[in-house]
Amino acid sequence: MTSDLQDRIVLVTGASGRLGRIVVSALARTGARVVAIDRQPYDGDAPVELAVTADVTSEGDVASAFARVIDELGTPWGVIHTVGTWDGGPLAETSLEGWRHVLELNLTSAFLCVREAARTMTEGRVIGIASRQGADRAPAQQAAYAASKAGLVRLIEAASAEHEALACVAVAPSMILFGEEPEGTAGVTAEAIADLCVRLCGDAGAVHDGTVLRAYGDA
């Protein structure tokens, strides 16, 4: 059976990261034309159509990355944004520098990529990785992280409301498990999150436009 992503151009940001590599591999198995975007040169095992070195917190880098994809391959069908970081600590001890760092990586990067998708894509899918802390109630000692992921959720909702041709979805995991955690750690596997992102990037994603999909596993 032919995949609904066969030959479609899909960008993965953070492609050299732990989750990004797994998403790239899952996409490659569908026959999609995968574009790996990361500030580090892509060195994953899965084959990609194009690898672009870019800092997605840089407005110029993001615009240049999309322009290169369009020039060399054509207009993208999908963007799966996996870039992000985690940081925690008491609110009273959170520095402005630390706050800005988390928001820059988790929210500003998403804003720049989603905005460029809205500017250049005529149809398709935009998938952002949020978190339970951003989708539900924030826990103690995660102010910057929770705020940044809550902002990503609202960004995806706003993009969906403005652009009918783009199905925009936020995937909100609990703890993502990479197989390195102590036995019995609750959460959802990185492979499950990657597979969900791939399905949402296909035809099935249309019915989830503007939603937050909570992927909590057994957590």
C-alpha cells in the first residue's frame, strides 16, 4: 500500500536531537522526502532528501532554510518541530537569562518555524511538540518550561485558526522515554511520539486541526 506521505516534502527541525532522529527515521519509512534541519550537521542513520544546517532561533536562518528547501525540492507539505529544551528550579531562583534561554528554544523557535510555514506553504501539516506541563496544570519548579510549552500550544491554535489550508496540531507528551531511564519509569516512548507525529502529518491529521493531543502513556 502506498503511504499518504510518499514523495511529500516534510521538514524535521531538531533532526540531530534524540527525538528528531527517531522522527526522521519514522518519516523515511513512509517514503516522504525528508528534510533534516538542525544547528548541528545531520549525522543520523536514516536517509534524508536534504540536510540543512540552521539555527531555528534565528529569523534569518529559518527563512533561508525554507527558501533553500523550496528552491531545491519544492514547497513543503509538512513541518514537524521537535526543537526544545527542559530546565527547572524554584521560580524565585530562576534568572532572566535562564528564562529567556528556555523561551528562545521552546517558543521563539516554534514561532519562527510556524510563521515561515504560514508564509510559504499553501497546504499541509504543522506539528509542534508541546508537553503535559503546557497542556495541563504546571507543576512546581518548572515555570519557564511550562510557560514556554503553554505558549507553543496557543501558537499552534492561533496558526490553525488563521490558516484553513494548514492542519496545525500540538502533541503534548508526558515524559518521553528513550530507553535510558530506570526500569519502571512512567511515560511514553519516543518511538510512539514519532509514529504519532508521522500519522498526523498524513491525511489523518486533517481531523485533528487546532487540537492538543495528549500523549501521556502510563504516566
